[in-house]
Amino acid sequence: MSYAVHVDSVEPDSLTRAVASAFTVDPPLIYVGDPDSLATHSGPDPDVLINPAPAGDHGFGCLLEAGDALRRASQDMSDIELTTRLCRELSCRALVDDGGLASQSWMLITSDGWHGRVVVEEAALDQGRLVVHHALQPVPSAPDIPVEPPPTWESGWYPDNRVPTGIPARPRMTPHQ
């Protein structure tokens, strides 16, 4: 899958409508349910999978996964660009992989389009849940998230040995036709 977006506190129906509207994906091509049940799905092969959050999970438990079809429909948006658009439309937050080697380091995207790196709780991660422990820079729209500086040795977490920093998300520019 090209996209894996862990959405915070959004109903799958709202996420389905947002994906269908924002990226012109036909709703029957969006599968909502447990991926293990996909084998018995009687509809068309889906372009987008939405795995709802488990009952009682009020965190980043709703997972959107999609491949090349959504990448084409989004005009090759990056994970952050696509997630930013959805977060703005749904007024929510989401987590995407930050490209590092450490499983507890993620990129947080907020409803106002800001994004930056956060660290999730290791114990929750071991249970298959994503719970933000702290941010590596202040989160303007979530000042309640504690901030801790990144350790100096963490550059080894990233394949290019560069540590990404949080920056405001910019809308994707499209050429005039």
C-alpha cells in the first residue's frame, strides 16, 4: 500500500465521504471493515481500505490504506499532503510514518495543516495502539502535548542520517490550465 494514515477520532463513514469527495473515488471502491474480512467481500476490488477503530479506541485507531489508484486520483500527493487535506476537511489529527527506523517516531498532522514529529508510547505500541507521548517540537494547535528535544543520537533512525523537522504544511500547487 502506498498510503497508511492513522486517523484520530473520526467515524469511518465521515472518512469515506471525505475520500470520495476530495479525490473523486467511487464509494463502492472504498471498503470499510476488517481487512481479514476482505476475502469474503462481494463487491468490486477496493481502491481504499478503511479499518475502523476498535470499540472504545479514542486514539489513532482508524486506519486508511490505499495504493496506486488513490495516488493517481490525488495527483501523486505525498502522504503528508494527502493526510493534510483529509485532516483539514475532517477537522481531525492523523499520524503517518515519518520514514525513520524507530517504530515509535511518527509524523503528526493537525486539523490546521501543521505537521511535525512525535513519539508514541512504547507500551501502547506493543499493544497495537498509537498514543502520542510527546512531540519533538511545539504543536501550535495542541499545546497540551508535552515537548521533549530529540536525542542527539537519533539521526541514525533515518536512512539519510538527517532528522526531519516539523514545518507548516503548504497546499499543493497545481498548474493553471
